[in-house]
Amino acid sequence: MYQNKISLMPQDILKKEFKIDTRGYRLKEVDQFLDIIIGDYEQFLNIINGLEKEKADLLAEIMSLKQELRNSQLSAEVARSSEVPEMTNVDIIRRVSQLEKTVYGNKSELENKDEE
């Protein structure tokens, strides 16, 4: 993923040999190699900073989702505890029957009063 951005591998740095002049290593060659190393370090720092930012964003999202989950679970518990018990068909038929008795019972009482 990042291999095309990084020029040197640790083995490349370890195996690098500089040519020796009369006063020591060739400065131009050493400077060029150090420039490559500096470029790689900048890439590593950019990659690390990007990954750290992504990590922080993901952690914030995880915390947000956990809080949302807790709120949903709490809401579900409240809804379960406050639910009215389910009515079955038998309960509905009993209620209808009682209503019919009340309505038709009163009607027949009124008819009896009218006949008197």
C-alpha cells in the first residue's frame, strides 16, 4: 500500500556503501542518500499522522455508536416495561360480549318501560 511512496527498505540502508575519496566519503553521494532517507522519514511521519487521525475518528465513531446502542437498549427496556399486556381474542370477545349486554340490556329495559 505504501511501498510506492517509500524509496528505501531497512536492508537498503544497512547495505549502503559509499565510495571513499582522499578526505573520506564522497559528500555529494552521502548528501543524496541522506536526502532520500529524509524523504522517506517525511513519508513515514505523514503516514503515521494520517493513521493516527483515522484511528481517532474511528474511536470517536465507536464511542458514538456505543452510546446510541445504550440509548436504544434503554428505550427498548422502557417500552417493554410500560407495555400494556397483549389482549387475546378471548379478551376481545369478552369485552364485546359485555358491551352487547350493556347496550342491548338497556334497550330491552327501555322496551319494557315503553310497554308499561
